[in-house]
Amino acid sequence: MPLTINGTDHDFTGDPRTTLLDFLREDCGLTGTKKGCDHGQCGACTVLVNGQRINSCLTLAVMHEGDEVTTIEDFGTAEELHPLQAAFVRHDGYQCGYCTPGQICSAKAMLDEAASGWASFVSEDLSAPGRLTPEEIRERMSGNLCRCGAYSNIVDAITEVLEAGR
Amino acid sequence: MTRSLTMDEPDERNRLDAMAQGVIGKPLDRPEGPLKVSGSATYAAEYRYKIPGCVEGVLVTATIARGEVTLLDESSVRDLPGFIAVISDERMIARPAQGGAGESPVRKVREVQYYGQPIALVVAETFEQARHAAKHLKVEYREEPDALVDPADERATFEPFEDPTIQGDLEGSMRQAAHAVDVIYTTEGHNSAAMEPHASIAQWDGETLTLYSSLQMLRFNRKELADALGIEPEKVHLLSPYVGGGFGSKLGISPEGVAAAVAAIRLGRPVRVVMLRQQVFQCVMRRSETRQRLRLAADAEGRLIGFGHEAWVSNLPEEEFAEPVLQASEFLYPGENRVLDLQLARVHRVTAGSVRAPGEAVGMQALEAAMDELAEASGIDPVELRLRNIPERHPSEDIPYSSRKLEECLRSGAERFGWDKGPRRPCQRREGEWWIGSGMATATRVHNLNEAHARVTLRGDGTAEVASDMTDIGTGTYAVLGQIAAEMLGLDPAAVDVKLGDTAFPPGSGSGGSWGASSTGSAVFEACEGIREELARKLGCAEAGLTLKDGHAVSGNRKVPLADLLEGRDVEEIGHFKPGKIAEAFAAAMYGAFFTEVAVNAYSGEVRIRRFTGAFSLGRVLNEKTATSQCMGGMVWGIGSALTEDLVFDPRDGHIVNPDLAEYHLPVNLDVPHLDVLLVEERDPAGSPLQSKGVGELGICGAAGAIANAIYNACGVRPRSFPITPDKLLPGLPEV
Amino acid sequence: MRAFTYSRAEAVTHAAEQTRDGARLIAGGTNLLDLMKLEIERPDELVDINRLELGTIDEQDGGLRIGALVTNSACAADERIRRDYPVLARAILAGATFQLRNKATTGGNLCQRTRCYYFYNRDQPCNKREPGSGCSALGGFNRIHAILGASESCIATYPGDMAVALAALDAKVEIAAVDGSIRSVPVRAFHRLPGDTPERDNVLEPGEVITAVVLPSPAGGAQLYRKVRDRASYAFALVSIACVLGMEDGRISHASLAFGGLAHKPWHDERVDALLLGREPSDALFDEAADVLLADARGYGANDFKIPMTKRVLKAVLREATGENA
């Protein structure tokens, strides 16, 4: 079974050591997904696999036969931005831009997780975590480091999209 | 044509405010934003996909503190699949260049001076093959025993790094003082930890070396690389259009770039070298740890009569850099009796160099924490104490200050935050398990300028292009240079293309020391002045009578579309800006004030920042949105410096114990509250021809001091040791 | 990363056979690949077990059987777990990040290896990584290291959160062997103390595969997971406490506490639970519990603070669990 990336089938036949991240960047030319630490410690490589966000550096391409991978390239183009991307631009939710695709993939998945009722460590009530407060967004986005320190604007950008969708 | 502007005296013309377009300072979105958020901005390592035949190199780093590499056993890796070469060449560099060096740093990769030093490059067809071979390569050393790796080692000797400032009788003033503080603060090493690891791709065509690299200051980096390789700078072409954060760590050419270049020349193939995250810690730059003694002597009203700040820092042998801890202490506060003394020890730890706001980042946090102790000792409100200590003239050099809005920052920040001027005692407010407290600090950072060139082309169709080898490392350069040109030429900023990060363009200032926007921006400004004169000539009016707005030239009752005026021909000018004598004529700096509310867990000593306000004066704001973001970024660094960041060195061999992002703790999103940034209106004619100053570093300078002061106010503990991790608070916390 | 052969296990017994022959199993891979990149783990053969049918949470004997391949996220999101075993959901949510928890599995998380700095540096001596080479943490920087149950060979800690809650819940690890037989090991006995064989983290033998974790019927009561760390999120525990505590008529009717960050395993001390049982909550009792827990605690310098920290945080947890005000 092929691996589907942004709707396109790919057959992986390379070195089994190849991470999903390196496969995306080096073999598929999808360099929007970034390598920041290569050890699951920064979140820059966040992509969606079957709709869930993961660190693509800590998984092997060979393990993803039949999976559907979504990267930043599937969100929107520079000319036609996805609402999250547009909100990041408007709120200056980035500076150097290196963590940004990971932040946006992560934010997308976070909104879906919250819609499914998933709780976080800061949720008062595990069974009914309620709406995404700024505190909830901060905890849920803590797997994406931003050394430029754009966190406050990132939270504002996501909040705007969240409220627009309500 | 090149037009030069040397700034020898304040530029009172304030040309930008006289322009008509009205875009300068506006909170415009970054023009490159859509590329960044869509993942289509290309960073150095990502050019590999476009370069056929590019192979991969991985650095091999030393596992001893000091000695000599006696064997790199190629036979241990020769048979590994994909293996191409082990390269350990006299041209390779053992350390990164210091910012602005313009020449090769220490080479001699086989002479080991610190644990983690690059000693070789292993090249293979793929990254996995190269990384494995690099780890597998058998290396033998002749180790020098008992290398001095720890500045706390009793064998460490400190020597003055520069002439100390000694005025009057500090000890006498300490004795006479109505209130005095004599304390020692320590800070630990920091790593810039830009999200993009250092990366380079080198291509050699037999004549010219092209290097795609992640660098901050291309005009220097070009010379550094050329010097290391022994070729002419003109034969080096550097490209860094997007840089995934720098914070000082990419000021100088770094080991992976030179290694890639050497390998490309030797192998005749394009070579990419990307540092592993651990290597970014082990062999780029650290901010030195510091030990700081603060002596503050005040009269009964809290006015400083004595001011002492001594600091002890470290670096490798041969490095001409010592963390300039006292930089702000030279000018911020009065006190006729002064001792300012910076001492350096030589130790075998990774190179110490510039990390965001070298000097003030750690100097100000200790000073501002000590000022809080003086406020407590004197019973004076901390804001009031600072207001009483704004000197008339530079306390050591007989020069005036340039525009200085410290008082406005203190007052407006206090008002915005809701600072309580009432008596301050710790452990007064408790919410559940948490002690709540507030604290404040002054911010300041010296203003720097640097020589810069930029080319501006007003195209025949009435659009424009700005080009310089200046970089945008997240600082907003693309946005602000475009806004300057748009303002000066009366264009919609969308009609201005800004091209950066390519040594094919005129040499800009580079990004560092917060000088980028004001320096390269002034070169853009000067080029635009030339274009305006040319347009005035074409229109037949004096430049003073020329108004440019919305793509039209207006003079008197004539209004001509630029495209018509230009008749399809481009007008091109190169602006050349030189700092001149202005730097010596004024004490020029950016100022600000931090106010924060923190919560300290009464049981565990964990700290949470609940509110954080910063009021800043930066001269003219060129783009309110990007300036605000830069300030926020600094404040996040302040949180890291206050609470979490701590580069740990093993006392036995000086290796970095926590060389990754799991154990070197950058603040995460949950560590950071909503940040409240207030930009105080200012024009500083001595700042630059734009009347702007620097932005990128101010937000960190003193921020951690405010947090430390708030922690004390919350729970009554002052560890005097940064970062303030829970273990340091526990011994002093009230019993539970 | 060293080259390896990759294959997929079609059946649990097949996976078990492979481990008997030296292969490493990979599920989420979040810890294993991290270590393989550093060449701390260097398997010749990697067997992908993600296709095995071990990904469901089923009711069993009044409790729940959590398949070894259930991800941390799925486990924490399961309604029954959130409702009946909140300490487990809380502990999982306290660990790592959403991204990592979406991959990390129940079985893999139990096998998570230490974060000792020296274990992670292949160029430093480490008895866990290279038996007999020495322990660099002794005499080195040991702020995150063990204060209980350590040995002269190793002072590393088990870094996880989930297993601490499982120890408090007295869950069992279900382990399958090559012949298809199943053995059940209490989580409290699954991880080992280092002794003089710190290279062995747990009691899993070659030829065995974790197939599930089995939770007993719900204990009810107050269920808390308290984690102290160096930043607000995405950091390993300095000290963590999982607490399952019931009250009846003003007395503690059930108490089960487990501790993370203190030892080579999730630390459970029956004497602490026994001390609390049947007693009226009081600060004196909580101090007594801490004294029993920490009687043999020993710091190695930089981690000395864990002793007072544990005592203070235990008091916070017990006050909250028993309704005594902070």
C-alpha cells in the first residue's frame, strides 16, 4: 500500500533508516516541514498522520505504508493562505519562520483534538474540558518551541481562528 | 551612483516625518510572511533538493577537553555503505568566528582545545550513512591531563579584560552610604538555540565557491570564509535569504560552513553539512557564565553616590571576546565613586561569544536585582528609586545622553501594569498554593551602528527594488527596509521588492547588536535621497519642493505618475551609510521598564509568570508590529534566563551535560503569559538619520531581574543565582 | 543510526521469537529512534509491531485491559479512563506533548529508558549503556538523579509519568512469551532497581512481548497526579506523585501512592500506604508518611533538594486528597 502525502501516493523503497521527516524533505522536496532537533524535542517537524499531529523526526518512513500524511504544503499557498496561516501573518505569530509550519500543523490538529473533547494537563474537568482558553492553547501548543518568542502572538492567532469558527 | 552619508552629528532633519506616504512605523504584515507560513521560504539546508549530486557531511567532534588528534582511522569507516571521505584539513575551523571578525577563527582542528570541538568531517552519499560513519570513525588522541575546564576551579586565574573604570573612592562611599548593598550574583551559560540548526551547502565550480548558509553578517562572513580557505573574498558567493533565527550564534562563519566548502573543493561535488542539534550546543557559541559583584551606595534619598560592578567571565584561549557584562553599568546609573571591572579566565570550554544582547542580557538582570535590594534596604519604591537615579551626563565620560525616555518608560509602564506604590513586603499575597508578587526592572541596551550599503532601484514602471546582503533573521528587515523605501519614494510598500541575503548585492550591516534596521535602513534612506534628487531634476523642481505619494511626484500644482516621469527608465542609487563620530559624541541607548507579576508555588518552588508588561523606547519605530514582536521575543528570553536556561558543564572534562532541547530548557508556550508591550514615542536624532535606534535585544536586558524581584516579593527568597529553578527557592520558602 | 533490517511482525508470538533472537521491537518509536540516532540503541533488526491487534481498551474483570499499542493519547482520551482512572489520564497528560503522546504507546512507554545525561552521551562511561564502564553521574552532574534505591553502579531514574500512575493503581503488565503463554507482572515489580546490573531496566526477558496493561476495578476516591518540573510543560519530572486515596468517616480508607523522579523505577512503598490507612488526616501524619518514605533517601549533591521537595509536595498532595486546605 502506498503512503499518501497531501493526497499524492508515494512508494517508499529507500534506506529503512530514513525518517518520515527526511523522506518529506529530501526525497519529496516538501521542505516546509522543518528539522529543528531531530529528536522530538522541538516540534518543528510536526505533520499530521491520519489527522493526528506527530513529530515526523521520530518515525520511520517505512512504517507509514497506507497512512495519509498532511504537511504544511497542503494547507494553503503563499497566494491563497489557509485561515490559520493568514492569522499567523496578521498576528505576527512567527519571526524567523522556522518553527512556523510545525506550529500551524500543530494548531490545526489541536483544534480538531479539542473538537473531539480531548483534555489537556491544565483541564480542570477531564471529562468535560470545555472551550479552549488561552491557558489551554498554551499547554496544547507547548510541544512547539519558538526561540524567537512569538508565543503570545501565536496564541492570539489561534484564538482568532477558533472564534471565527464558532 | 553611490551616495555616502557619514553620521558625525545628530541628524535633526527628521526627513521621514516630512514624507507624505505615511507608511513608516505602521504595523504592516511582513511581506515574506506568506512564504514563511506556507513553508515556501527556503532555508539553507533546503537548497539541497535543487542541487543534483549533493552529498552529505557530518562533523566529528572531540571527546576530550585538550590534547591532540593522533589518529583518524579511515579504515574504520571505509567499507561502510555510501562512505566517501574523512576530511580533516588545515583550512577547517575549530571554532566559529566572533561577530564582525572578518577573518578566519582558530583553525588547527587536530589540536583539541575543548570537548566538542570539530576535528573532522565525514562525507557520505546520504545523511544516515554520513551520521553513522561519523559516529563510527575511530579516533585516537594524545590527551593533555588536567585541562582547566571550570572557571570555579581554584587554578583558574582571572585577568582584567580591559582597563577598569575607577573613579573616586567606592569603598569610602560604601561606608558613608545611608543605604548600601554589596552582593554577588551568578548567571549560568546560555545557548542561542535558534530553531534552525547551522547548515551550509557548498558548491565549487573550480573558480567560485557558492555557499548557501545560515548566517547573520554576510559581508564579514565572506571574508572569514575566504580567509580560512585562502582564496579571494570575491570568489565567495554567500546566500542566506532566510535564516531560522540567529541570536548571535550565526554572526561569524561557523565550522560546518567551512567544512562543507573544504569538502566541496576537495571532492569536486556539492556538499551539505548540517549540524546535529547537539553540535549546535557543543561547537558553536555559548554565553559565558558570570559571577558579578554589585556594590551600590546610596544617600538617604536613595541617590547613588557609589556604584561598583565587577564581573568574572570565561573564554577559550586566543578568543578576543569577553561577555561585556558592564556595558550598561557604564552609563545607566550615577555614582561619582565607581569601580567597573571585567575579568576573564581562560578555560577549555566551547567558545564564548555573542548571544542575544551580549553584556546587558546578564549584566542588567543582576544589576536590576541588586537595585531591588537597594530599594528594599532604603524603603524606597523600586520605580521611584530608579527615577531618582537618572544621571544628567554620562557618569564617567563627559558626554551627554542622546534622547532618553527612561522616565517615560518607567511611568507609562507602571501605569499600564497598575504598579502598587505601597510599602513592599514579601509573602503578603496568597492564592491557594501560590504566593503572588510583583517586581520591576529597568531595561537598557547600548545603541550600535554599523557601516552599510544598500541599492535602491526605482524601476521604470514606478515600482522599486531594495537590495543588500543584509539578512532578516526574524527581525523584520524585509518589512522595515521596504517601508523606509516606500515612505521616501511615495510608494505602496507592496510595490517595493526587498532582496536580501546575497553577497551579489551591496554589503549591508548584517544582523547583530540591534544595529541592522538603523544601519542598513540608513543606507536605503540615503539611496532614496539620491533618487528623490533625480526625480526632482526630472520634474524640474528643488528636492525640498518634491512630494512623492501613491506613485506620483507632486510639485506645486504638478502631479505626475512616476512611471510617466521615469519614461520607462530605472533610476538606481547605492546608499552608503557610515556611523562616523556620532558614537563618541553621545551616550546613545535604548531604554525601557519591565513590570511583572509572578506566582511561586508554596510547596514546590515552581514559578509561573502571570503578567508581564514592558514599556520601551527605541527611537523611531519603523514597523510597530515587528518591533513589538521583537520586544516580546526579548521578554521570553528574559523568562528563560530567569527561570529555565542553564548550560551545564561537566566539572571533569568540560563537556556540555545538557546539549539538547530536552534538557536545555527554552521556555515553552505555557511558560509565557500574554505579553503586554508598550512602545513609547521617541525620535533620536543621534540614533540614526532615521532617528531610530535598535530593537532586537532590548526586551531581554533586565527582564530576568524583574522576574527575580517579583519572586522575592512573592515568597521572600532571593537566590542571587540564575536561573531560579525550584531547587534554589526551596531552602528559603516558608514552612508548609 | 546503524543500518538494520526492518520487518513487520504478523503475530505476537512472531514478535516474541524475534526479540529472543536479539531484535528490537518498534511501536511508537519516540524513545527508541531517539536512542538509535545517538547509537545508544544499535539493533541489527527492527521489528515493527504496529500491525498487531493490540490497540484496543477492553473491559475485563471489572477493570480495563489496555492493549500495548494503545497510544498515550488514546488512553488519556478514553472516557472510561478519564472517569474511573483520572490519575492515569492526568499522568499521561503530564508527560511529553500531544505530538509525542500520539505516537507513544502503552507498552513502549513502560519501557522508556532513563534520561540520565551520561546515559545519553555515548562518549561517557555509563554502566547502563556499557556494563562495567562506570557511572559518570556519580561525581558528575546529578540533579535529575535518584535518591531512593540507587546503587554504586547507577543512580539513574525512570523518567516516565504513566507508569507512576499505573503503580499507584496497582496495574498489571501482561506479557506474552514465544510459546504463547502469558504471565502477569505487577507494574510495581516490572521495573527493577539497578543493583549491579543497571543495563536491565525491567524484568522483560528476551522472547517476551508486552501485550497489555490491566487495570483493576476502579478504586474511586481522590486521584491526583502532581508533577514538579523545570518548566511549565514538556519537561521530565524532578519529582512526581500519583495518589489514589479514599476517605470514609473522616479517616483514610484507601491509600496508594507512587512516586516518579526518585528512583530507577516508579517508587511505591507499602509502608507509606499502610501508615495512612485508617488514620485521620493531619499534617503530622503527612510528615510521618514523608519520613517513612524518605528514611533511606540519599542525595548525591545536585539532587539533594529532591528530599525536601518530595516531603513538601507529598504534603500538598495529601492535603488536597484528604480535603485539608492548602
